[in-house]
Amino acid sequence: MTLDLPLIWAGLIAFAVLAYVVLDGFDLGVGILFPLIRGEPHRDEAMNSVAPVWDGNETWLVLGGGGLLAVFPLAYSIIMSALYVPIIVMLLALVFRGVAFEFRWKTQRGKFLWDWAFAGGSTLAALAQGVALGALVQGIPVVGRAYAGGWWGWLTPFSILTGVALVIGYALLGATWLILKTEGHVQRRAYDIAFWVAPATLLLIGVVSLWTPLLNTIYMQRWFAWPQVLLVGVVPLAVLGTGYLLLRGLTERREAMPFLASLLLFVLCFVGLGISFFPHLVPNSVTIWEAAAPDNSLSFLLVGGVVLIPIILAYTAYAYWVFRGKVNAAGGYH
């Protein structure tokens, strides 16, 4: 039996993207919430909660983007041509945010500027990711294996909605992460924020989920055709159940449950995207197999992937294990 190498690689890249979203999502969320956390010691504590892991989390972005280029070059060329602006904005925002992470600890007089740089870079990166996602979901026009749209084709009401939704969703991840990792004033503030962004996130998930099938008939058939609606209908039911656990965890002042429920919400949304997209990489235009590189290239790259991905997983797990537990403002970044 021969391996379906394009399908295997599609699964690996999807995993890398999901890992990036759930791991880098909460530290972007901490940056988004930075203006809402008053007082230098409290901001130090919030930043210390993500300081040991934030840069390692972005490894998954490199793996997902680099893997797409190497394994699905056709899809990469089409998607990048369509989404140059939001992708470049995202990368510049991540760079600016990383610089702010370092420089904030090197100055006192200009610390407030780097605080806003950290918050602005985090918010802009999240917004750009959401806009790019919305533009991809709504479909990219392709003619003759090339992008056939305009320079501003990515900017639509739907993509703006998904951009705002992702910012709010990351804010939820950030708030629940701070609940898990901090104590005292910062934790109380995180609970207060989470009580607002949790219902907003659930509402936006609902709006985007209802709008998506209206974008084209293929999405509509994927979600509402009989009898597969019985199978895919499990996803929205799971979202409702997870939303209940999230709100219950916040109401009961649990520490771990809100964060785990928030992560599960993102996983379920990602599963929903998979249901809408499969078997396409460029929705409704280019399938996984049409976009794939030759099998010889896929086999060669898979050897490296089999070695590299477990190493990244092991390093990530070890980093989170070493830096488990609560943080405080006195710990310092370096």
C-alpha cells in the first residue's frame, strides 16, 4: 500500500498551524490586554507569564509557512499573491512586538512607549491573521493556476469580521492564560476581562459560522447536506458544550478550566474550517493533490519532518514543564 504523501503533509501543516494558533494565541492575547492592565509591576507580571515561551511558540509559524512553500508550492504562490498585504503586516507586527519584548526591559524613561509597541504589535498581528483567514475562507479567484484577483481583494466585510473575531478570541486566550499563571490583582483583572470577552468570542464564533455557509454553495452542502449533517453537526454542539464549560469555569473562579475550554474552542473552530475546506488548500480552486510537489520531494521532506517535528514537540513540552506554576513581577525577563 502506497502512502498518500500529499494528504500526510496536509495533516502535518494543519497541525503546525493549529499549534501556532493555540500557543502563540495566548501570548498575543496577553499583549492585546496590556493596555487594560494598569501598573508597571502588574504589567511585568503579565509579561513574565509568557516570557519563557513566546519565541518558541512562533516556531510553529515558521514550520507551517516553510512547509507550505516546500510541499505545496502552487498553493503557496496563489495564497501569498492574494494575501501579501495582511501577511506582510502580520510579520512586521510580530517583529515589532519581539523588539518591544526585549527593549521594554532595557529602559525606564521610554518604557511606556515599548508597552504600547508590545500591545500594538500584538493587536495588529492578530488582526492581520484574522483578515487573512477571512480572505482565504471567502475564496481566492484562480485562473490558469495563478491568482486572478485584485490588490485589495482580501479586504471585505467578512474578512474584517474574522479579523475582529480573532483579536477578541486571542484576548480570551490571553485572559484565561493570566488566570492560570498569575495571582492577586492581575488574576482578578484577568477574570474581569474574561467575563466580557468570553461571551463576545462565542457570539462572534456564531456569526462567522452562520455567515460562512452563505459564502458559496459548497460550504452550504458540506454543513447542511443530508445525511452528513448528522456527522458535522457534532462540531457546533461541541462548541456550545465547550462554551458552557468556559462560562461555568469563570463563574466558579476555576483556574485551569477557562483556559482549557478556550483552547478547545479554537480546536473546534479549526476542525470546522477543515470540514469547509477539505479537500482544497485554496478553497474551491486547488485541491491538496493538485497543489502538491512531486512525490520524490514529498518523501525526502517527510524524512526531515519525522525527525524535526518530534524534536519541536519535545522542546515545547519541556519548556512548559520547566516554567510551570505561577509567576510574579519580581522574576524578571532575563
